Amino acid sequence: MAEPELTNHGSETPVEPGDPSDNDARETHFHLGAGEVEAIIDALESGRDQEVRQLVAPLHFADAADLVERLSTEQRRELLETASDILDPDFFTELDVTVREEVVEIVGLDAVAEVIAELETDDAIGIVEELDDHDQRQVLDAIPAADRALIEEGLAYPEYSAGRMMQRDVMTVPQFWSVGETIDFMRDIAEQDEWSLPDAFYDIIVVDPRHVPVGTIALSVLLRHKRPTPVRDIMHERMKLIPASMDQEDVAFLFRQRDLVSAPVVRDDGRLVGVITIDDVVDVIDEEAEDDILRLGGVKEDDLYSATLDTTKSRFSWLFLNLLTAILASLVIGMFQGEIEQVVALAVLMPIVASMGGNAGTQTLTVAVRALATKELTANNAMRQIWKELLVGGINGVVFAVVMGVVAWLWFSSPLLGVVIGLAMIANLIVAGLAGATIPIALERAGVDPAVSSSVFLTTVTDVVGFLVFLGLGGWLLM
């Protein structure tokens, strides 16, 4: 008998033209193409419902969500009325929150209840928590009692906590079992009821009689050992237990630091209540990064799909705050109105100093905010980072002071003017480095998200200091 071969899937095997595996066994692209969208829109507008269904049916649920998000409100309604029954339930989990609200209104709460009953607990909670109280109650009353109890228990945990993002379906075994008993148990319950096992899991959690985790066994480890082997001999005891109340950012940090693929979630008394898997953590990392980027720009998460009036309202407060800081900078300029009238070159060169300070500060700010989010910037190394940014600002300030000083000298035939802008450049870049590093740290210690308002304070500091130093030196040395 021939020995079985181990296949190295790291290398690709050429596929002959016409081989059905070319299309059937693997996906040839990983996103929704513009041609596919145009074809579906054309079929919708022409009323070819059967063709719409044929085009939508093969789509991955994530691609179906992308499709719905790209359509207009009327096109969404037509598509859902035509093909909502063939969409995978996971389609709802991939929708933007604002678009999902619109989809829920179109398909109705009864259809949403049917979808939620088929989803994993964490995904179901993610949809239910976005509904208003009345709709939540109606949806929960329409799903089976067992599922409703799990979802309600999940909703009882704080928002953005491990309890909200965990899966309740967990594969557990007692510590006195063997490898063979574990495998037989999984086979037996899979045959009896396909929903008894989690849809996908990576580790088996070993528990004591009180249902407290005492170890984990990776499936790859389980399958390497013979049937009589006790699970206690192969379980990994130094596991990370996640409190159900832990913030999702801390969960993501733990997974990244320890290279975890799953981790048990426990209550305050240590009893197992669920498990968090890497696919959910990837979503959290993506959401948190996107949220920080959007907050730096003063916009909210679903701004792209919000109504015009809602977007206008959400941006107004941020713009109003920027207006106040701009007025402050203008007041500083107004203090030197006489000097500017007599030395017009000051007005010409003034924006350069403020712009260089703002850009240098933004570079430092970006690094600091990211380092705080990833917990790389702490109380232990904060002062070292601040001194580094001061040094970087000073070195860059001197270099650009020489460059801009020569430019100003040749431009306006005034070496003294070159000295003025050079000194102002050094001062503002040093201040920019200091402000960019300290403002996020100060905001975090004050309990304010650094990503939300750091840029406003930074812009104010670099503008005010830049104008004040440049115009002050100009009035002192040139007048």
C-alpha cells in the first residue's frame, strides 16, 4: 500500500484551462467588481427579477453587504424585496450601522428575528443592541426562548466589553476524560444535533466540576495524541482568562501581545461563560483603528451613509471649535498689525512658520496617539519620548531655519529678516514636538480620548506660538 503524501499547500499547483477547480474550488477575486454591481443595477432597473436573483445568489455575504451599501435607497429596497430570502444571515453583520437600520426597516422585524435566531450569539447581540428598545423587545419575543436568554444575558454586559463580543457556544470537556472520549463526544453530539457544536472553534476548554477553566487543548494538539491519553496530560494550563467586563480594546491588545486565536471568558466567580475567537478580535482592531482615524478628522463612524442633515450636524461642533481657535490665532496677529503694515514681508512669510509647526506637530501627534492606543507609550517611557521629540524638533528646526533664512534673505534682500524667520522656525518646531507628544498624554490622563481633540489643541498651540514668536521677533528686530 502506498504511503500517504503530505501536500505542501504553500506552493500553487497550476490549473489547466477548463479545469473546473479553476472557479469552483477557489475564489479568483476577493471583492465585488464594478462590472458585477453595474449588471445587478441594470437588472434591477429593467425589472428582471429572476436575473437579479441569479446574480446575487453566488455572492459571499460580505460582498452582498458591499453591494447593498453601494446602492441608492430605492435600489436597496428593490433588491431586498426581490432577493432578501436568498441572502446569508451573516449578511446583516457586515452592513454599516446606518445602512443596517434602513435594511431592517425594509425587511421588517419578523425577518430580522429569523436572521438573529440563525446567527452566533455575539453576532446576534451586535445587531440587537443597535435596535431601539421597542424593536429589541419585539425581535427578542419572536426568537426561541433559549436563544433569547443567551442574547439578553449578553446585552446585560457593558457595551464594548468582552461579554458583548464573546460566543456562548463553547466546546468543553472534564479534566478526567481521555483524547478518545473527547473525539467520540464531539462526533456523537454532531450526529445528534448539528447545532450542539460551535460552527468553528480552535481550542477545547477543560473545566473542573464547578465549570471553571483549568486548561485548553488546541485541536491540532488533540489530534496528535493517541486515544488513551488523558486530556489533563496535554492541556495548556497557562492560559489567559478574560473577564467578561474587560474592554474590547484590552481584549484586542491581549490577543495581539500573546498571539492568541481564542481565549475563555469568565464571570467574576471564575466560571466559564463564553469564548472569544480571533475573527471577532480582527473586527474589533479594525473598528478601533477606523474610529481613531475618523475622530482625528472630527467625523463619526457612519458619516459616509448618513443623511446630509445628520452629517452637517455632526460636523458643526467640530468646525465651530476650530473657528474659535482660528479667532484666537487671528487675535495674536492683530496684536502686530502695525508691524505687518510697515514690513509687508512679515505677512508673506507668516503662514510658512505656522504651517511647518502644524505639520511637524501632526507627525509627533500621530505617533503618540497610536502608541497610546497600542499601549507602547506608558508612564515609564513617556518622558523619554518627550525628550526625543524635543530633540527631533530642534534638529529639524535648525536645518529648516538655515534653508528658510537663506530663502528670505535672497527673496527680500534682508539678512535680518532671514534671522527672524529662522529663529521663529526653530522655536515653533521645538514647541510642535513638545505639544504633539504631551497633549495626547495629558488628555488620556484626564480621561479624554486623545484621538478626539488632540489635533484641535495642537493646531492652536502651533499657530499661536508661530505667529507670536515670528511677529514678536519681527517687531523687535526689524522696526
